[in-house]
Amino acid sequence: MKMELLTAQHLPLQEQTKLLSEFVMTINGIPQILDCINALPNAWVGAGIIFQNVWNMQHGFEKNRFVKDIDILYWDDLDLSWESENHYIDLLAKSLPNLNIEWDVKNIARVHLWYEDRFGIAKKPYVSIQESIASWPVLGACMAMRMQNGQIEFIAPYGFQDMLSLRVRPNKILVNQKIYQEKADRWKMQWPKLTVEDW
């Protein structure tokens, strides 16, 4: 599988998706995480644990190196309270107590309530999980996955090409240059084979 993924940027999207589906299930904890998030409404595992582990494989690093947290996104527009979000954080932490990576659990329906305070950018409410993922700072990192009927399902509005090609490009829908550059510079230090495009 490793050799196939190393050249997967040349494959059709359907084959890339198949290879990626097989690869993510070899990452420590992923099968259990995909099962646990079914307790949350419309929940997905996002971003880093997917593309950063592909980069780890392409660099010859062990899986989960530099993966700082597990992004869990869910959608509950009927309860925008912090208490509800915190309940799901506790639930997941108790479900997988031996996982050595922190959880980052967010109800995407309530992001607009705190985004400006944290990032200094005003944010209208999202209308869906998909819209949120499409606005993340780096095009090739805009992705999430879940298990549905025994099959991995992905959201990847910009495809897998950037990830598989080790390319980092800015997504200017929401974030500013500072946010993008800080992230891109850190990633370049961790995964030196990356090609980082300027803002």
C-alpha cells in the first residue's frame, strides 16, 4: 500500500479514495474513533489525522507523528450550548481513555459564537459541515471522513491531489495571511518535503 500511495497523485479519484480508505484504517485508533463518533449527531473525523499521516508515510515517519489532536466535527443546530459540546468531549474521552492524542470536538453549528474572539475574523453561521470544511486555511487539508454502512465516506471539496503531491496552498475563503503562513511554516519544518505556496 505504501508504494501505491506514494504515486497515488497520478491515479483517478476513485482509486485514490480506495487507497486512502484502506490506509486510514491502519492508523492506530481510527477504527475505534470512527465507531465512537456515531454517538454524536452527523459527526466526522477531520483533517490532520488523515493528511498528516499520509505525509508521515511519504516522509518515512511513524504514524501519528506531529498529529497534535483528533478533530471531531458534528452538527447540532438545535443545541448551541457549550455544555452540550462539552458533554460530547467528555463522552469521547471516556470511550477511548487510552488514546494518546487529545480530542478537539466542535459543534460546527456554533462556531460563529466564538470564532471572532479567537481569530479576530467575524464569522456568519455555517449552514453545514461541508461549508465549514471548504473554508479551512489550506486547500489540501480540507477533508473529513466517517464510517457509513461499513464504508469510509469522505468530504474533500478540493480532492486529494494537494495532499498526495505534498503541496500546501492557501484557501482564502475565510482566513488571513497570518493564520495561513503560521500553519504552513510549522508544517514545512515538520515535513520538509512539502512545497509551500505563498499567500
